[in-house]
Amino acid sequence: MSAGLAGTGAYRSTARAGLGAAVALAACLGPWGGDGRADPAARDCEARLAKEWIAAAFSGAPVVTGHRVGRVELESPVWVREATGSAARYAFDLRDRRPPEDPRAAFTDVDISGLRSSSRFGAGIRTHRDGPAMQLFLVDVTIAPGWPDWVSYQHTNYDGVVADGAAALFAQNLTITDWNADSAIDNKAAISQLVRLEVTGSGYRPLRYWQPGPHYLVDSTIRRNGPGPLIWIQDCESTRLFVHETTFNGQARLTDAMISCEVGDAPDIVYTDEDPRKSGIMHPMFSLCNDRE
């Protein structure tokens, strides 16, 4: 992880969050074994620990809950939990405009579906270019936007998540289904760490990476119906993507046909045997409940 981002507070934590996670981890560790992506006990344990970290880190933040129809404009810091969003161009639209500055937003147990837009733009969750310090924390979030099939940028520039100008995107158990139009995640965050991400659909490009990162994909499943790239990278000469226990249309490694580069033609993709959650690289929100070694 870049020292610069860590220095700006990307890894804000508290002793209470650390202690709570340690106690819960001891309670839910178990001899499950096997593929972690298919292990519901490990998945639930890791999500619970991530939510406990969020509960401590966002203890003083405003909370948004309930069924939301139409666009919900949010001022950070904010914790959206046990909520739904629908019938909007942007279901949850995030900004940090009022002092004191605290550009963080958490989403836990959130379902977004049935989005609609009268313009060519739309997404389930959106940050803005004028808020480059925004940090997103997502746990147990499902986005099924139901956008129309991809036609062109002039007509169907719709996504699941748009991280415009964000500092970081951290997600545990993020599921994006049937995104259909442009991207499942239009990822302009400076860094991203995605654990147990599941993407399915027939859109243009599942994942787009605009910034060098580093970026992490851990225990994830990326699928696209039909031909075409699964990952688009703005600059393949400078971007670094670490991949652990992740499949791409059922394959353990990305083929050349699965990658599209705007600049360059040799992406730096590192396939790691060791789970990066063991090394201290990952954000403290993430825990490993199933040690397979």
C-alpha cells in the first residue's frame, strides 16, 4: 500500500475496532478448508468482522436505513446500512462538501436494483471527481441495476459502481449482477481492494481501472456473458493488479483476449499464492477466517 495514502488516513482504525475484530475472529475461526470462495462459513465470518470494524470506525457518523426510492444524496461521513435503493439514475450519490472534512462512506447490507435513467448516465453508487479523497467501504452489498443492454457511450453509459476521483474502494462480498450496460465497476479510485467480488452480466466491460493502484482482487469471480474483455486498464504500463484465488470466466488467469489496454500492451498482473490478507498489506477492515495453509 502506498505510504502516501496511509498517511492521509486511509487506514483509520481504533483500538476498539481492533479488539472487537480479534475477539470475533477467535470466535468464528474453524477448520473449514477447501476453496474459500465456496465456503459460506468463512464468507459470513469475514463479513461479520468487516462490519464490526465499520461499526467502530463509523460510530459517530449519520446512519441511513430503510427503503429508498429515487436518488439519495449523501454527505460524508455516512453509514448506509440495511437499506435498499431503486428507481433512480444514481441510487446513492456521495459528496463531501460541508465541514469538517471527513470523506468516508460505508455501505453494509444494502441491495440496489431496478435503476432507471432518462439520460445516458447512471449507477448504483457514485462518487464525484470534485471529491478525490473519498473512501468507500462496502460489505454485503448487492447491485442488480437492470440497465438496458450496451449500445454506446452516447446512449448507455451506465454502471454498477462509479468511483470517480475516489481515494480508495474497499469491498467485501460485493455482488453485481446483470449490469448489462457499460461497467460493473468504473474504478477511478487511486487504490482498490476487492474481496469476494462476484460479477456476472453481459455488459461492455466488467471492470475498468483508471489509476495505477496497486489494486487487489481476492477470492473473486468475474464472469461476462459473450465475447470481449473482462478488464479494461487505462495505462497498462503503470498499473499493478494483484490477483489471488480469483477466476475469470472460470479460468485462473486472464488471457490476452480478456484484457484491454488504452495505453501500452503489457499489464503488470501479479498472481499471488499467498492470501494478501496475511501480509498486512490489506486494509484492517479485511480479515481471514479460513486459513487454508
